[in-house]
Amino acid sequence: PAIIEWMKEKKYPFTFSTEVSINLADDEELMMLMTDAGFDTVFTGIETPNEESLSECNKITNRDRDLLASVKTLQNHGFHVRGGFIVGFDSDPPSIFRSQINFIQKSGIVTAMVGILNAPPETRLYKRLKKENRILPGASGDNTDGETNIVPKMPHEMLVHGYREILDTIYAPKLYYRRIKTFFDEYQPRSKTSTSFIPYVIFFALYCPGHFAEVKSLNCKASK
């Protein structure tokens, strides 16, 4: 309430963005308070639409729910939703790449950060994979650079090819612009300040073809 009062008094001089879990969509009161306080953008780790992979990574809040409906609920309440996605789980089937593409396109998540699963040192995943002799040296720590420090269950070539397919598809201009339209079909701004992120979306839309070429170059390098 104090932030809301201050922002109203100052006529909303800026807005906030933050990271949230997807179950924010279950809390009507909190969503209303956040938008009243000037929060207009949220990042959430969707990770994967595959239930088995969600169980594997212990993403309890994402399991047994309609993730697509949850994203749209957030958008309907005035949030620009950015999402994180991962491929390379042991439970991922060969169809996971197309499933990720379909989810991202249907969700209207304009900025989708997609990465290959990595195992950060000292995590439970790292320790388990080390016991299984599945840790590779020289990890960058960046799960969006097209590389990984693990030996995946699926063939490595399939993983890299599928990862490239996701990025090549969702950041192709036609599908990117289609996703922007999907977002605006769902988005319900609660105030004029709720649209402060729109110049960013427009800028990225204009920048998209160049970004797409850069992504292709990066992933061609990663696949060598």
C-alpha cells in the first residue's frame, strides 16, 4: 500500500518489473496490488510444457496446472509476461522442440528466453550427473549460448538441432509478429503506465530480423 500511495502521489514516474512464479496467476488480490503499484512486466520460468520434465526438475508450482491459461491470466491482469524455457531434460521426448514452439506461439510470450539445460556446480543436478559421469568440462554458465556441460539422454546432435529449430522458428519475423498480435489480443492494461514497455516491444520487433540472423549464426557455431 505504501508504494501504491507514493506512486499515485508522484503520478507514476516509472514502472517496475520483477521475477515471479507462475502461481501468481492464482492470487487475484496480489496481481491487483502489483499493477496498482506500477508493476507492468514479469518474468517467469515456464521451463517446459512437459509434465515429466517438470517433475524431474522439481518445478512443483508449474505441475498439474494449465500453464497456458496461467500466462493469459497474467496478461489479462495487465502484465507483459516474459518467459524462460529449457530443453535437454532426461524426460524430454523428441517432440519437445515442437511442443515448446507451439506453447510459446500460443502464449503470446513475446520475449522467450530459451536455453539448453546446464548443471551449475554444487547443485543437486550437477552432483547426480557427476556420479553418472555425464558432466563435461568448460561450461560457460550461460544456458543460452547453444552449449551445455552435460551429456544429455537424447543424442547431442538432436538436442542442438532441436534448440536451433526453436529459435529459428519463434524469432522468424512472421511468427514473432504473430506472437505480438496474440499478446495484444490478451493484454488488458489497468492504467496508462501499464503500457510503458510497449516501446521496448516495438523496438525489438523492428530489430527482430537482425537479431534472428545473429541467433542463427550463434547456433550454427554451437552445432559445429
